[in-house]
Amino acid sequence: MTGYTKPLPKPSPESRPFWEGCREGRLLAQRCSGCGRLRFPPKAVCPHCLSREASWEQMSGRGSVFTYTVFRRLYHPGFADEMPYAVALVELDEGPRMLSNIVNTDPEAVHCGMRVRVRFERATDAITLPKFEPTGEETR
């Protein structure tokens, strides 16, 4: 698969299971084996208890926009066809927050508390990106 012109993540040893999950259509987060907390982004060491042990857990893929911005200025030519576009910090229902795009809606309609669900966008054979779209549900 070629033709993707936007910047792509470079999986690290810690994040590789996350990206493999995305490629399979699953949103994963680490759960610390020491203190039991979920953590995202993936890390080699828990920031709470310093444990190096963790397992991977599938998230529901549902959450709410915690905060966001709408990009109206082009900073990378790969995004030219998407201007303007929304980038949000999404708080998953399970607790972790992740930065992603809000898609399939007018960027001006995005708001804090907006309910969203994950959708996966295959960028290359190796990388599938998690993005979020509105669910149409009321803010909880």
C-alpha cells in the first residue's frame, strides 16, 4: 500500500503491541501488573509504581472529547485535503486519554464532552491509525 503522505508513527518496543492491535481493529492499553492502573501511552515503566510488568487490555473504543483544537493553518502538505481538521484529547471510558483526530463531522461541531468511538484508518500495510468519530449520543 502506498500513497500515504502524512507523517506516520514509528513503533517502539513498548508501543508495538498497541500498533499491532490497531492493525487488527482493536484499541489496546497497558495495565500495570504492580498497581493495576491503565496507562497510555505505552511505557516500559509504570509512572505510578515503577513496575516494569504490564499486560495489554482491549478498550471499548468509546469515550468523550476532553479538549480539542481545530487546525486552520496548514503545517504539513499531507493534510491539505482535510483543512480544517480537529485534533482532540479523547478520554476513553476506561480512563486513559489519547490524542487523535475527530473525523466524519464538521470540525466546528466538535466540543468538549462530545461522545466518540474509535474507527481505524489503514495508512500503510504496517500502520493503522485510531481516529474517533461522534456517536450521536448525548454528553454524559
